[in-house]
Amino acid sequence: MNMMRHSTRLLAFFCAAASVSVLTPAGHAQTLSDALAASRWGLDFRHRIELVDEDGFSDNARASTLRTRLNLKTGSYEGLQAFIEFSDVREIGLDDFNAGAGATPDRNRFPVVADAEDTRVNQAWLGFKPGERLEIRAGRQRIKLDNDRFVGNVGWRQNEQTYDGASLEWNHDRWNVFYSYVGHVNRIFDSSVPAGDHDHDTHLVNASFDVADGHALTGYLYDIEDRDQQAFSSRTLGLRYTGSAGLLSWLTEYARQSDAGDNPTDYDADYLHLRADIALDPRFEPVAGFERLEGSRSAGEAFRTPLATLHAFNGWADRFLTTPDTGLEDIYGGFTGRNGRLGWNLTLHRFESEATGARFGDEIDASVSIDVAEKVALLLQVAHFDSSSAELAGATKFWAQLSLALP
């Protein structure tokens, strides 16, 4: 289904939701006019230059894109609240890049920079909050669970990943429970190409319990059925524990995944993530971790996370957006730091095959962020992947990004 049809349906839903709120008796606001007067708008811009030098391409990629977002959130009226957001991505100057997924077929000689020009309804939802503990949303919405390793919004890319469906979140004492039914995923690619949107019959369940101060236990079940790409269909059951003591904080996570829906591959695979952070000094906080996604010697039998914010894991060079069939082991370490308006990050990765032990390669990632002014930020980032495998191309990527938010 193309973007225009989806946008029309969502706008119709939004208008219907607004009409419902008009007929609802006064609640949190004394009158509907009060609720509308409490509406807040937001506008943000994000300009990014991305340069890619990738083995196997005679031409380097050079991309300059501007993302503009405009949104409006109404005040609350009898527990009802509505939100709508529009997003536009434009090429500004440099356009020597392949936007991916067939969006720019005349630029296949360049490496991929997955920031296609697109204008879309990014979010459009109606929320209902009958009390302090429960909130329900219906429509197109952003979903971010835990650290985005399994379900996220892919916020790094200029076009965001959002979800069409209904969700509820319940909080009580130490408990937080989230459930969502997803009927459609709006992906980061050009919404006019098949890879840009996928029909789903997906259920997401995430429940966390604060065991003690600084300690949380989270269980989740993600039953993903991607009707347009059945190879992405899976059922993942997992448990994660985060804790802290003194200067040390840690993450321990284990999950088991199996095929679901009409996935043509019958498989089971495990996931393990161990991470430790030491808060020695705000300017120097070491981090070390180990992440394993199980694979096998057969095609398609590897642990995969198709709804994740993948750029945040396994290196910024994005060499492992799809888990290799033989699986992946990522041993990483580095540090983060901050001093006033300046922040920095350095991480080293060593990648190996989980099933065979073969070396995939090494990567170094570094970034510097600067808070130029209130709501104005500059980010400089670089990633270099040195390949040790004929299956993976070496690559060096550089980003310069300036963002501004209003009001």
C-alpha cells in the first residue's frame, strides 16, 4: 500500500478522533476551548553530511540531507489527547549517494546512505488516559522498548521508523507493563518503494519490575509476523537485568528466538549481552561488553532483530544490519565522557563468527558532541571497519550533524 493511501487513512482517523473529543464532556480541561488553548507545537531541523568510502565502490558517497519535523499536541480533555507530526527529508547540495531499497536506481555506483527524500505523516495518534496508571494510544506512533535492541524507532536515520496500531502502558508501584498490537511498520526507506512499509500482524509485550533501587528485571515477548517479508517473522522471549552498585553498573540479557508466521526457515537461536560501565569520572567512564547472536552453517538460521535501532549496536559502520548466517560475536570496549557542553565517545569492536570462530574484522568508532546553545547541537562522528572476511566490505564513514529544536 502506498504512502498516500496510508496518510489519507491516518488523517481521516485523526479527524475522527478530534470529533470524538468534541463530543466528550469536559474533564481535565474545563472546556474544549481550554484544551485546545493548551495545545503545543514543535518544530525541529536536522542537517547532516555523511561521507562513505567503502571497498568495492569506485566512487565515494557524499550526502547532504535536511530533515524537518512539525508537530502539534493538544491539551488533555476528559483524558483524551491527540498528536500529529509531519516529517520531510530533502537533499541539500550533495546527492552522490544511493538512498537504498531501490529509491535511487540511477545511483547504484555509490555506497548506500539510507536517507531517502520523503514527505510523510510521521505520527498521528489519539491517546486516552483514564487515570494516572494507564495510557492507551491508537494510530501511528513511535515505539522504543528498553535500549532499542529489539524494538526501536531507528532515530539515527533521517526518516524515522514508526508503527501503526494500538498500545497501552500501565504503571503501578514498581511495575511497568507495555503492550502493542502492530498492523503496519513505516520503515526508514522511501515510502513509495516496497521496502518502505511492511504489513504486520505483530504483538509486543514488555514488562519490568523494579526489584530495588537501581535494580530492574524486565521480561519480554515479541511475536513478529511481517507479512511482506516473512523471513523477518520470529518469536522472541527474553529476560534482562540491569543493576548498579557504587561506581559499577551492568546489563545482563538473554533471549531465545524461533521462527514464526510463515517464515520459510525453521530455526531456534539464542542471544546474550553482557555489559559493564564504570563511573570513574564524568570525563572518563570506561565501558566493556560482549554481545552474541547465535547462528549456524545453514542459511537464515541466525538470531535477527528487524525492528531494532541497529545503528546503535555492532559498530556505527553498519556492517551487521543483518546478522550473518553463522552468527555474530561482538567484543567491545571503550569510554564515554562529558565536560560542560562537550561530550565524547570512543569504542573498539572485534567481530567474529559465532558458529565458526572466523574473524569478521575490527572497528573503531569515535564521536564528539557540542551543545552550541540551548536546543542547538553539533555532532561529529567517524567509524572505520577493517574487514578480515571476503564477505564483508571495509568502510570508513564520517558524519557532521547540526540540529535545532523549537520552541
